[in-house]
Amino acid sequence: MAHKMDFANRDRLRDSWRREHLDPATLWRRAGLASGSTAVDVGAGIGYFSVPAADLVGPTGKVYAADILPEMLADLRAALPGAHASRLETVTSTEYSVPLPDQIADVVLLSFVAHEVDEPERLIQECSRLLKPGGRLLVLDWDPAVEPPPGPPTEHRLAEETLVKAIASASLALESRRPAAPGVYEVLATRRS
Ligand SMILES: C[S@@+](CC[C@H](N)C(=O)[O-])C[C@H]1O[C@@H](n2cnc3c(N)ncnc32)[C@H](O)[C@@H]1O
């Protein structure tokens, strides 16, 4: 069974390693997020990526931060700058279902979440459902070929090839693959029409 991050360890989601290696604004921009865009951050945690996304989309855009743990989302809301309240909405999701309409998003982010589910292909399918045609899915996750630290034990990680296969079977076209940070892979895909 896939291993989920313990809520008690949530401060790791904003540690110095992340701040040095994973710049949220740079990653969102790589996926095409811009002023007026709609983003869905699936498995948003405490909002390390969602809050900067709300800066990028500006007052005419929208960010949905979805997570299965309401306590993560409560933490996110507590740290949310007042100006962002109307453009960032938290959404409590279930394992393979985000309660948002089809084709709502220009960009969907799945950051360090795919390795936490038993059936990553079902979660990728759900991400695809949320994307507008031409919209992009950005996936970040731990490379099992690289020893920790940082990150979870290698046996808890998800092979990049498994993810790429899931993408191919979910109406998504693979756009690029690259290392995003030491021990972290990035896969970018586009929703076909
Ligand atoms: C390692 S944390 C990453 C958080 C955030 N994406 C980041 O990179 O800062 C994984 C998060 O995904 C959430 N999660 C796990 N399985 C999920 C699922 N099936 N759907 C939505 N969220 C999920 C967990 O509750 C946790 O908040």
C-alpha cells in the first residue's frame, strides 16, 4: 500500500531544501500559468505551490487547492494573505476524485502526490479530466533511482516510466521530461482535445 505523508511532518513542505531547489513560480510558469489562468493543485498540502500560484494568476485568475486531508487545507488557509482569499479556494477531495467540473483548468499540478496512491493511473486520469483541451499537467515526484535524503525511502517512490505510461493512457500528450531538482523528476504533458 502506498505511503502517505504524516500531517505531523507538514513543516518539511516548506523547508530550506525546497526553497533552494523548487521555486514554485518558476515551475508554474514552465507549465504556462499566467495572469487570468485557472490552476488546480491536486494534493496541495499546506500550499507551498498554491499560494505562489495565486500571486501569478492575479485578481482575474483562480487557484483550487485540493487535498484529502482537511487539516492540511486548514493550515493553508491560516497562512493565506488576505488579498488571496477570493482567488484561492480549498477543496476537500477523495483518493481519485476532485469535486470540480470537467475541463476547468489551464494547469493542473501533481507535486509529490502520485507516489502516495496505489493507482497513480486513476489519479492522472482525474487530473486529465480537470484540464481544458491544450491545458497542461505538471508532475513532480521523487526518483526511485536516487537514494534519499532528501525524500521518502526509495521503496515508497514511483518510477517515472510508470507515470509516463499513465499519462499516455489518459488523453495526455507527453511534452517534456527533465530532472527538476536533485532526486526529483518533472513530467509535463498537454491535454489533447
Ligand atoms: C508530500 S505532500 C505534497 C504537498 C504539495 N503538493 C507540495 O508539494 O508541497 C502530499 C500531499 O498529497 C495529499 N494527498 C495524498 N493522496 C492524495 C489524493 N489521492 N488526492 C489528493 N491529495 C492527496 C496528502 O494529504 C499531502 O497533503
